[in-house]
Amino acid sequence: MTPPTTSPTPSPADREPVGAPRPGPTAGDVAVTAVFRKALRDMFVLLGALTVVGVAVGALVAGTSGVWGALLGVAIALFFSATTVLSMLKTSQSSPTTTAAVVMGGWLVKMVVLVVVLAVLRGMDFYDRYVFAAVLLVGVIGSAYLDYRAVQGGRIPYVDPEARDRSV
């Protein structure tokens, strides 16, 4: 009677240490990075166009205070949208836990910054609140839509054939 054959288990010296860098980016890593870069690029284009249109409309509607309202709205929309996409881009090669921690920490920081900025702006009258709100709303909703469109159109593979080759 012959003993059953089992696959040899690698010795501890043959295993990669925990947290060791991978040999190189996989197809999935490249695809995810491309999605976040597209989202970031599209967001900058949207907010650039929104700056031009918002300042022009703000100037027509409310004069100088409308211009300041539009600039403040675009600045806050840029801060909120860019920090999320940049944190995802920078942690895309990390573990899901690290990515989630960075995104959640960034969200908490953004909420504190928003409360502080709105508290500081509350008593000031150099900007038009309606232009500010409209530009901020268009910027945040537009950026969220562009993020959705980038992820929806991204060609991210579900299977990494190179991972099987590395595990053999």
C-alpha cells in the first residue's frame, strides 16, 4: 500500500515574509490605478470648468460677492473630492484594511474641516451664500458622478492569473 501523495508544503525559509513587497504590479493593480487617475483627471476638468462658469455666473448674479461665493464653493468641493480620490490612489496597493482606515480617517478630518470652515464663514458677508451653495452642490455631486463613472467603466479583472504563477 502506497502512502497518499500530498503537495509539499514550503518551508518557512521558502515563504514570503508577511508584508513583503510583491514582485511588481499586477494587471489588477494597474487597472485600479488607472481608474483612480481617470477619476482624478475628470474631477479636475469638472472643477476647472465649474470655476470659470461659477465665477462668471456669480459675477452676473451677485457681483464681487458672487465671485467669492463661487471660488469658496469650488475650493471646498476640490478639497473634499480630491482628498478621497488621492487617498484611494495612494493606498490602492495596500491591504483593504489600510485603505479603509485611511479613507475613514480622511472622512473624519474632512468633517471637522467642514464644520470649522462653515463656522468661520457663518458671520462673514463678503461672499454670496446662494452662489456658494449652488457651486458647492454642483461640484460635489458632479465629482461623485464622475467617480462612479470611472469605476463603472474601469476594466478591473476579477481574477489575477499571475497570482497563481507566483503561488506555485
